[in-house]
Amino acid sequence: MAVLGKIRALGPVALISVIGLALFAFVFSTGTGTVTDAFKSDEFNQSRVAIVNGIEMDRSDFMRNVDNIEQQNRGSRSSIQTMNSVWESELKKLILQSEYEKIGISVEREMMRDLLRNNLSSFADFQNDNSEFDEQILNQFISNLKEISPETIELQGSLVNYESWNNFENSVASQGLEQLYYNLIDAGIHTSLFEGEESHYNSNDLVDFRYVKIPFSSITDDEIKITKSDVNEYINDNESVYSSDPRRDLIYVRFDEKPSETDESDFMTALEELTEDRVEYDINSNEKITYKGFKNTENNEDYINTNSAIKLYDSYVFKTSLSPKFADEIFNLDKGELFGPYKEDGFVKTTKLIDTKILPDSAKVRHILIPYMGSFRSGPNDSKSKDEAKKTADSINNVLKRNRGKFNSLLSLSSDQVSNENDGVIEFAYIDGFAPEFRDFSFEKRVGAIDVVETDFGFHIIEILSQGTKQKAIKVGNLALKIEPSERTRDSIYSLASKFEIAVNSDNFREYAKEIGMKVSPVNNIAELDENIPILGKQRNIIRWAYDANTDVGDIKRFNISEGGYAIVMLSSVNDKGMMSYDKSSITALPIVKNKKKAEKIISNTNFSDIDQIANQYGLQVESALSVNLNNPVISGVGNEPSVVGYAMGINKETTSQAIIGESGVFYIYVTERRKAASLDNYMSLINNINSSRTSQIRSNAYNALKDKAEIVDYRATFY
């Protein structure tokens, strides 16, 4: 839209010229850089998702991996989160692959055999009669897979085919290569005796000192002069801190589709009409017919499930399960009595007490579960039909009714491995969300009862061992209507949003929003592959727009919000890869430069060399720091001050230090005591600890260094 606007601004003659030149270029250009060639360039190559050190990351393979992980996660992570996880994994493979080729390491046949042996030695399918891993059995398995491809074979409870097996082997080989590469790095890691000794003394050498801290805040901002060049100098000296990947800043105004007071009143009226009986004239019988409402209906379940936005919860509840706001009124209703209408959680409701019962609040049972093929969470080995499972359950039940002592000996027949570990015993509260049939038997039958109960999981043989405190429970039905904005309200909100979009521009966006009483929300530092915008939630469409080459700073666009309503969004800032803008960098750089200037001012103002005199000059108290060490340079009541503690370890006793610029102010210290730790006979445990922690750190640092150095062309934003 921004580009079109600029072209239109050129006028009709220029517009014709631009179009003519574009057509000319398209028809006649054949060399590098033409329009035709552009569609052949990397930017438009649909077969790759990235190029890493000259190696292509195949798009179809990448997306297949993302889909597989998404299926495994079952919606626990968003698509973008899953994609980023797969990206980091695949990126690491390609970066390390480049290194493998440079140093000439690969997985040879013998190494691959060892890797497979290590990964599969515990698999019973590949063991001989002596329970030992047998390579011939493995080879025969692979040969069979290849022969029947693409058919599958069951392995360890999962189905595999020749393609998935090859993927597994590739994964094993990749892990083996990675381990070999890191082993080579580990071989160069060495911790010296000196480092072991240093670690010991840094932790155990202690120092006591008196100090005076002159806080930076003792100098006001008016007393110092800071120029833009001062801040820029600091930023340039700390380039790594103030460089970043591309980022976008947005501001937006949100127009929510919320029900009006009139909408709420209309829903309340509709609910009242559903509560009362209604009389209608029947033209066929020429008579008036009365249709019972919620108040007088005898079939509560059908009436609620037909007319209510919330279906009947066909169970009893204790008072603690009710909304605290209305619990007393609802719990004390008489059978058949109504409470309402009232508003709760975006609904208007009328509640009816259907029944009361005295129930225990908890139950302790033991059970044996016999599943059948197709029952919920049945496994590949659950091959019984429903009738066969029922017969087995009945048979077990008959045995136990004659002799309860045989229960544990029959547990091996149960598929509930969790409860089996506790002798089949389960203890649970009424409200814990167990299968209704299981719960009703456990709470409504007497202690000692045993019987077969069917649930979606199969057939349970349940014995009630004990029950908790019995108390009143009620069954209620809620006639509920969800309060939603009417078409009239939706039209009004759309009109408001559209008027705002038309009226605003980059200069008056904030002022106009304030004028009409709307809140402007800023969103900073959005990455190209982010998916969430604060408050608005998942909004990939907005982020794609912000990164579109045709979107300029100051451009404004209206977006639909999935929850209902609109967001009018303006792109407020573009930060390309490289150094952050001065405005953004100065947010953190300016306070640091200020403190540096204030420290210089404090030092120049200090007139004495004695710590007590310095304290008197500033009207401060001399404080004490006791038993401080280098490995934990924390001053009690002040915080982390490594420069101060480091200085204390290095100066002579009973000498006032020079000015020390710390984290929170300028310090002057006077060392009163230094206690040297005793040497150790052996430092190997310290050396080993350092070596262990250093190994994982160096591995991580090595990969991060390779990643920083790698040539990565990332096209993910084109597809996601």
C-alpha cells in the first residue's frame, strides 16, 4: 500500500512511465537481475527453508519434522514454538556438518555398528536366547523391513517401516558424530594445579574491611553535563551489547466487541422468558396450549440441554464446588426452587436445585481393569473384544466375591499399571474428575461392596475399602445464556474502528486516540518470527505485515482480532540488523554514562584521604564488611560489588584505598583483617569440578561461536 501511494503521488505521466518501464523490463530483460531471474533467486526458491554455510535446509523435510513434533506435542505448544524448536535442532546439524567435513570425521561401518549396539542392546527383539544383543537378528530385522517396504513391523510397542528405520539410523549417526566432535574438543580441556589452588583460595581467603559508600544519587543530574557523543562513545565501545537482529516497534488501539448494557438486558429478558411457562395458540385444535418453562418442567435434563449454553452436569456437588458469591443462596434452596437470574463469567444464569443427597467426600477403593480393543487408552496388546473382556471381568468378580484374599494374585491381569504399583488401591475425592460410573459406584455403594463397573476405559472390578466424611451434596441445573454482542453492537464497533482508521495518520495517531478516549498500546522489539503481541495474543498476520517490504514506518492498518473486534496498528519503528538506534540504546546506556560522570564528580569533590574524614565530609557512616571472599563478592546491605571486594583483597592492611567505582556508588575502604586459607594436600577434587563445569560450558561456547560465524540465510518468515 505504501509503494502504491508513492507511485500515485508521481502523477499520471510519471505513472504511465513507471508502468511502461516495468513491462519493458519484464519482456526484454534476460540477464542477471531481471524480473524473470528474480523468481529464480534464492528469495523465491520454495524448496529450501534456509541455506547454512552453503548447505540447503530442505523445506519439505523441515515441515515434515515440524508436523511430526506437533503431533507428538498434541497442541501443548504453538506451531511457531514447535517450528523454532525444530529450527534450532536442524540448524545445529548443518552447522556441525560443515565442521565434520572440514576436519574429516565421519561415521564408518564399524562405528555405526557400535552406535546401534549401544542404542538397541536393551531391546528384547534383538536379543538371543542368552538375552544378549545379537547383530545377526538386527540385520535380519532390517532386511525384512526393506523387503516388505512400505509395510510396518511392530517394535517395542511402536510400528516402524523401512523409511522410519532409516531416519532412526540417521539420527543415531548424527548423535554419534556430534559426540565424536565434542570428544575432540573435550580432549583439549585442561585444568591446571594453579587453577585448582586459585579456586580454593578464592572461596576461602577472607577479608574484613571498613568502608564508606558515596551513592551516585548524591550527585543530581543537573550537576553533570552529558552529551550525545558521550553516550554514543559508550555504545560504540560496547558494540556487542547494542547490536541486534531485526526488530519492529508498533503501537495499536484495540476496539473490542463487547456486549453493551442493552445487550445484557436483552439476554436477561430472554432468560426470564425461558424460565416461565408460555401459552401459544394452536390453529389445528383451536385451543391454547401451555408449554412448561424451566420453573415447572419435569424433564430438567432435556430442557437444559435444549435451551441452555451450558449442558446439565449430571452429578452431585458439595458446597465448596459452588461459586463463593452465590454458594449460600444456591445450597440452601429447596428441591425444585430457582435462584436467579444472575450474571456470572459472561453468562446470565438461573439455577435450579434438582436433588440432594448425603455422600462421602472421599473414597478409597481397589480395582482391576480389563480393557478391550478400542477402549480408551487401550494398547496394542489389548486384543480382547468387548464381550470377551466382560466375561473375564465377571469371572474375576465371582472369584473375589468368594475370596477377597486373592485380589493381589489377580492384579497381573489389570492394565492399570499406576494403581497396580499400589496393590490396585486408589484414594480420591468426589470432585477429582474420575469416570462418572467409577465415581458413582465408589461413593454411592456401601463400604465392602464389590462389582463390575463399565467405563470408557474398559471393565473395572471395584471393591470399596473405605469412605470419608458424609455430608450434604446437591445436584443443580443451570439455564444459561452466553452474553454476546448483538449485531447492532458489532456494527457500532466496526463503525468506530473504521472512523478511527480513516481519521488517523502517523502524526496524530496518539492525540486522536486520546481525544476519543482510546488507549494506545506500544509493542517494542518484535522479532520477525514472533507470534504473540501483548494482550492481543497470537497475531502472526500483524507481524508479517510489520516485516513486509512494502510496509513503511507510519503505515496504518486495521486487523481483525480472533476474540472479536479490531486492532488499528501503526508501524512506529524499524530496526534492521546491526546496531540498535540511539533512542533504544540510550535507554540502558545513558544511566551507565550518568553514573560514570557522577563518579568522576564525587572523586573530584572528595577532599580527604582518611576514611573517617571522607565519611564526615559527606555526612555518612563508616560501615563494616566481614568475611568477604572473591567467589561471592557480596557486601551485606549493599549487594554484589566485585570491584570493591577485589580491591580489598589486593591492598595493604590499615590503608585507606583510592576511590573505587562500584555498582552502586563510589567506595573508599580500609582493610582491618585478612585471613589466608590453609593449603590443601590435594586439589584434585577441585580440579575435577572445574573440569566438569568447564566441559559443558566450552561445548556450548564452541557451538555458539560456530553459530555466530556461520553464514545463515533464513527464509522461515516466508512460510510461517
